[in-house]
Amino acid sequence: MAAPSPAYQVVKNIIYKRTPDLKLDTDYRVKTHIPMASKAWIPHRW
């Protein structure tokens, strides 16, 4: 899998600097939705 291009990183940094709420929202989604999806897809062991 190819690494993200430097231009993509620059654009992402600009977007994050201009809209910190977007980064917070993204972090929130990563921290909540991914674990929830993992719990839904991975069989419970207890």
C-alpha cells in the first residue's frame, strides 16, 4: 500500500489548522466508532 503523498499531508494539515473542530470530530469518530465496530464484528469471549 502506497504511503500518502506529501501534498495530501500538507492539505490535511491546512484543513486541520483552519478547522480544529474537524480534527476533533475525526478523533472522536475514530475513538468511538471504530471500537464500537470492533465490538460488533469481533465475537465476544466472555
